[in-house]
Amino acid sequence: MRDYIRAHKIFTPGPVIVAVSGGTDSTALLLILAELADELGIVIHVAHFDHRTRPKESAEDADFVAKLANRIGAPIRVGRADKPTKTEDAARTARYDFLRRAANEIGATAIATGHTRDDQAETVLLHLTRGSGLAGLAGMRPLREGIARPLLAIGREDTVAVCRASRIRPRTDPTNRSLRFARNRVRHEVLPKLAKINPRATEAIARFAEAAAELQIEDDLDIANALAHARDKDAIVIAALAPAVRGRALALAWREATGSVLGARQRTALEDLSATEDGSSSLDLPGGRAIREYGLLRIVGDRPVEKSDPAIPMELGREIIWNGWRLMLGGPATPNGAHEAEVPKKLLRKLLVRQRHDGDRMTGRPRKKLQDLFTDAKIPASQRSRWPVIASEDGVWWVPGLTEPPKEAGGTRLAVAAPAHFGKELWPTRVRQVASKVDSVGTRPRKGPSN
């Protein structure tokens, strides 16, 4: 295992969190790392998490791990779920949240877990059964995103031998025998049958995972480059991804944004979402939501929608900052790239800037709905609540960038400048074309995007 750690550069000197449940594999992990700690330059901190699924045994498990930590002279941190975890995914999420918090608190260089070669084989078979691509067949990696798995070099029979040699009887979790869990069915039913075909089937599957990982690394580099060229701030420009790589690139983007690996059916659903640039649509998948707004795709987690600033009345000579937009009524100069309108005297004390409302219509002829304006201009739905609407009690007077300002001779100038993050991709095609033509002759467009 020493050679495996060195070959994969699993540890760097410094504090390391070692996750210990008290079972055979994690106990062996702690004992082995304690032996190698000085050689590797690591300082061990033990972490134990109680999922609250076995109330009677939980205290005994924690006491057992505390004695192990005391035996090797390592400090221990114990975490506890807020409520009993009911699924494997929920348990894993709660456990890793605790481990990452503990790692952050001590500045750990890695979190070591007791996944063995047998766990690797089970993982690959589960991924294969669920229709995983190359990434899933690569299984778990020796070191990824701060999670270190040095025991991938050995099997479960080896961890049993380590504990036996140390005269330690690890704790047993009866849920590991329950066949209602898919992993347990693979462990107790599938792998034993494969072992009748090849007694070293587990090692063969683990070698397959290593080979798949090498191919995946090369593939990831190519796909990552394609994805990087298609990114525009927090969005992905769908047209910039060639159809041949689009599915894999979106799956990689999903994994980077959410930490979840999509199955074949989920990857197909994500690719189908990006097959058109018409309108807006969204899709919920494990770890988050994909939102397509015309030709842009965003991957977001479960976070509240960003709210708009409240309505603000216009005042002569006062600059207003509204959702990042700069508005000035009667200012001495017009910001570069701003939109301009002439406000008639009768409206000087009546206008305000606000977000759009359901049923909004323009006051002029034709009295077009704002919903139709935003849709025709292909403004992403996520930006519409933060787009300025200049209105009075009578209705909407002007929407900068989307409508022509009313013609009023001798009126007071109103200038509206967009935030820097409103790139050209958020502006109507017709406006972009006008801006491009005017920019080419070196003059400021009356109606174009400000960058």
C-alpha cells in the first residue's frame, strides 16, 4: 500500500482527517496510516459520524472509535446527524458534510476513507448496471476532490488480516447484511457468483476500473477544453459545443457544478434539453437543476431566486442604482454606451424604475404586452425581473434596450446604462446588429449593449 500511496501521490504532509466508523475497513485504515504517519509526514485526526440509524449501538460505536484514537494518540471529532438518515444517499451526504467541515476546521490536506478494492468492484458493477458511461466505469479514484482512498490497493480480506494481527475486533453493522440495499445485493449475491467463474474477479474488475480511469483522464481533458471554450460566465453557450461532444461536455459540467455523476438516462435528458434554442425550459436532476434559456444553459443548485430591487421614483439630478443599472434624469453627461430618452415635463415627477409586472403593457401604440417584448427579444427568464421598466401610474413608458424611447422635443434627458455583467448575449438580436454596425464606424450607438 505504501507504493500505491506514492504512485498516486495520495497524501501531502500535514493534518489528515481519517473517517472511522468502527468497522473492519476503516479500523484497518486507521492502523495502517498510524504506522505510515511519520514516513508520510501526516498528522492524523480521527472523525466518527453517527447516522442515528442504530440508537442502541451508536454510543458503543463512538466509544470503540474513541479508544482506537487514544491507542494511536490521535484527537477525535464526533458528529451526529440532525435526524435519522433514511436512505443511503442521505447518509452519505450528511457524513461527507461533517467530514468536510472537520477538514476545514483543522486545515486538513485530505479526508481518508476506508474504501477497498472490493468496494471498487461493487461500485463499478452498480454503475454498469445503471447504464453509466466511462466516468462511472472508472469507479472511485485514489484521490479526488480531497477524498483519499489508499485502501483501493488492497481487498477486504487484507483489512480483516490487519485487524486480526492487531488483536482488534471491529464493530459490525447489521445493515451491511440487509439485501434491501443494492450494494449489499451485489456484495453478497453477485460477486460470490462471479468468483465461481474467476476467483480473482474482484481484482479483475478493479484493474478494469484503473484502465477506464486512464482513458477517462484523457477524455476529460479533451471535453474540458471544449467546455471551457463554450462557457460564458456562469452559462454554457450550447451552439459552441459540437454535437459529437455535447453530451459528455454537459455531463462533465454537471459533475463539476453539483458533484453528482449522471446516469445514461439522465445524460440523455440533459442533452435533449439542449437540442433546441427555442424558448426556455428546465430539468431537475440529481444535485441541481439545468435551466436552458434560448441558446444558454445554466446549471444551478437549490438556491433561492435572486430578488429584484424595489421600485424607485425618478428624481431630477439624482443618480439611481437599480439592480446594477445606472439611471440619471437630467444629468450633466451621458455614461458611455447608455440608452437615452427625452422625458416630457408632464412625466418628470411621475416616473419610477421597477421590475415588470404581470399584465404590463406599453402606454403607446400599439399597446404591446411586456411578456411578448421579452419573449420576442429572447431575454432569458432569469434576467427579466432585473431588467428596468420605466413606468408611471398610467403604464409602462419605456423599456431601455427593448423599445424605442418616445419622441419628445425639448424634454429632460434620461440616461440608462446597463451593468457590466449584461453581456451582448442577453440583448435582442436586432439590437446587437445595430450596435455592431455603429461600432464599426467608431460612434456610440443610440441603442446597444453597454459592456
